[in-house]
Amino acid sequence: MIITTVYARCNTLDRLELWEDLEEESCNIDLPWVVGGDFNVIMDTPENMGGLLVMQHEIMDFAQCINTYVLTELKFTGSKYAWWNGRIKDDCIFKRLDRVFGNQEFMNQFPVFEVQHLIREGSDHAPVQVTCNVSPERVN
């Protein structure tokens, strides 16, 4: 298995460089691959609450990146917004910047997985925990 952790820059051009680097990486991967971290961009406008409007081209660039690598977002539990700017009232911003994706080999190898957004403590990002099993546990 290959695990790639991501910290994408806030700048759109810097993120485009990262998307290109990931594309080069994806061409050489035939093992289960998990890509996760802070992508610093949302995939849809409802994933942003407060702050400036999100530029549609940034959303489209990110979606194209994920589609190019044939990655599937892993379903999660916990808060929808994994990032908070730490402010309140009118200055409060929540976004879904942290995600985990897997390729088809990962999905085949680990059909039972869980991504959980944990409680935010001491950071503006909620920690993300990924648990995966080869087969479902049986409860008698």
C-alpha cells in the first residue's frame, strides 16, 4: 500500500503544481493507494460556510485532478467542516478542506474502511482517522 499525505498551498498556482506532481506519481502506482490531507480547496460550494466566495475554477481544477487519478473519496463520519478559522459570529468560516481518497486497488483490497473526522483540539483542522479491514468483522 502507498499512502500519500497532502498539504496543499492556499495559492491556486501552487496547488496546480501539486496536482501535476500527483498526476506524475499516479502513473507509476499499481498498488492500493490512499491520498489524504489538507487540500486547501473545496469540491462544492456547500462545503464552505462564511468568508469569501469560492472561485469555481478552483473547484473544477480539484475535481479534474481527482478524476484524472481515478480516485474515489472515502465516506466519512463526524463534522462536515474539518477546518474552522477560530473566529465567531460574522467572522466565522468553516470549510471542508481535509479529505481522504483511494484508488480502485485500495477499494478492492480494503472493502471495509472508515474515515472519521475527530474533535478539533489545538488546531484549526480536525484530525482525520482512517481505519481499514480486509473483511467485515462478525458479531455473534
